[in-house]
Amino acid sequence: MGKASRGKKQRNRDTAGTWSAAKAARTAHRAWADTGDLLRDNVWVRAMLASNMNNLMAELKAVLAHSDVPEQHRENLAFAMMLGKQGWKPPWPPGPVRAARWQTEQVQQLLGGAEVLVVSPAAHAAVMAAASTLEPADVATLDKDRDILIPTGVLVLPEPVIVENRGGSLSDIRAFGWQPVTQYQVLPDAQYPGIQLTCFMDRDGPIQPESWRIAVAQARATGSPLPPLVPDGIYGLRADGAFSTASSERHALLSEEHRSLNKALNQVAEYNAVPPEEGQWDGGRIVDVYDDFALRYAFAFWRLAAQGVTVLGSPQEPDTHSQVRPGETRPDPDVRVIRLAHQIPAQRSAENDGSSRAYHHRWTVRMHKVRQWYPSTQEHRLIWRGPYIKGPADAPFMIGEKAYAVD
């Protein structure tokens, strides 16, 4: 569960320069290193996480109070839904301050063991397109051994993604980080292999309400400046592929349960919300109605990488795909550059005249079930495939009735 929310204020995106692997890698490496240094004993970050934790627990308890969950189990279930999924082993913490300290330690552990990655605008557009096709239940098919090529990583985006949170306020996501954990659940008591997913806001990003600028200035004045990548939401994903072979009916039910829970949480958040600061943002946004954009983006990224739709550059060798401009160096060898792979154009024969028809757009194929033949066992098994991208490598993306150009 969850992201904090910040109000909105207009601030134009920097469009002066074009994206380059070298610049992106240097920027990502610097942000990763500075964030690791500035997180140590940072009381401001812990206070933000504690406030976030307190709000989310209150919302969960309010929803569970109107559910059929027995009263004696509600608090345990709320902790399990939030902290247990993130990897906290019971007994649960005495309060949000201790939980926020643990979350900060988890983020430091993540940064200390992560490979740093940057994603090109074209690959980022492909991930966004794929994420838009996913249902909540699709994410439940995650298998960390099959889907995640890099067990622990921090992915820095080419620009912040603006997300509209519960209550209408905006936040900007600049990076995602992930690491393996064991999830602890109650009702029933169980443990699962999982992934802890952390969203990082951009301290200096486009969403800059007055309250945020004051907080940044105060933190700097007290000698504990906020890091460039500010930990925001931490989620837990089950990652043992438990729902990969579930029926379509079970998938539909799981998606509906996810939506119902978040609709109830939205109602509680709207009832308690303070009106966001006035302002406009003209760069587009993701309306995160069910608080699952981060999960869908991460899942789509892992799946596209595992299926070869994106190319992962070597962390030990300079990226040979990029051209070095005068005065520019190769990307940082410690940072992997993720690019959209070259693809074979999708073609099919026309039924009427026998000629071939070449497509002029790329599109995302949704996740779908197939009956896969396994020669070793001489049987068919139902498995899920996708999402993946089809179409000519240099063509624009088509999502629904709209086409989006990249690069």
C-alpha cells in the first residue's frame, strides 16, 4: 500500500535538451549516490514516511470497520496488508515512527545493493503503453525467477511521471526501486516470496507547491537536506506466480476485489482530504484511481525486459549503441541503459489479393491465456503471455484510437 500525496503547482518541464544515454547515466548515478548519502539519519524523510503510514493505516482501519472482517482481526489484517506485504515480519511495530525507521532502512538496503538503470524515452513509452493494458490481476501472475532479470535495481526514468493520487493531488515519480522480500500475511497465516517496490519522487521535479518548497528549504537549513530521490510509496508484490494458471473467472474476481478496496479507500481519503493547492500542470498525467500505476509500470518493465522487447546494456562495458557527440563521454559503465529492441515489422497476407500488408504503427498486445504444449510432460498447460509490443521498430505507438510518437 501506498503513496503520499503532494499538491500541485505549475512548472514547465525542461525541453531545452534532448535525451542522451551518457547524460542520463551520469545524472542517475549522481542521484543514486546522493540519495544514499542523504538518507542516513534523515529525520525529514522519516517524518514524511511516518505521516504517510499513519494516514494509510487510518484509511485501512476505517474501511475494515465496515467490512465483514471480525473486529479482533482488523488491526492485524491492516498491518499485514501494508507492512506484511512490504516484508515486515510480525509482531507489528508499536507505531508509525518505528515503521518509518524500518522503511528508511529498507530503502538504504535497496540503494546499497541495487544495479542502477536508465531507460530511453522510446523504451519508457513502450512500458507506459504496456502498463496501460494491464488489469490488477495481471500483476498477480508475477514470478520473480521468470520475470525479473535483475533481482535488485533502481530504474531512473527519462522524466518524471505525473500521477494524480487520491483526492486529486499530484505527485511526480522519477524512479522505481525493487528488491526481493518474504511477505507475511494473516487470515490465513502464510508466507510468500515477494518483491518490495519503492517509488521515488523528484525533489526538484515539476510538482512544486509552496508547502513542498518550504519543507525542502527547512530541511536544508537544519543540516538534513532531502535527497534528490525522495522515497514515497512502498508496495509489496507477491512474486511466486501463484495466479499464473488461475481461471479467467478467478482473475476477474481478483481485479474486482482490488478495485472495490481502493474505491472504499478513495472515499475515506476524499472525506478526510484537505483541498489541494490550486495550480495547473500541462504536461499530462496518470489518473491513478486504484493506486496501482507503480505496480503496473514495474510489472510491464520486467515483462518487456524478460521477453526481449527491451535491450539491457552491460553494466561493465560502455554502451555501443549511442553516438558520442563532441565533448561528451560514454555512459557511466556502472549504469545499465535500457533501450527498445529492434523488432521485425508485423506483416500478414491480405486474404483478397494475396499481397502482404505492412503495419505502420506499433501496438501493445494485452496479456492473454494460451495453451502451451510441454513436450517433457506431453501435455498442454494454460499460461499467461504478454504484454508485448508488435509492429515496425520506428513506427509510433497506437493505444486504443490514439497514436503516440516516441523519440
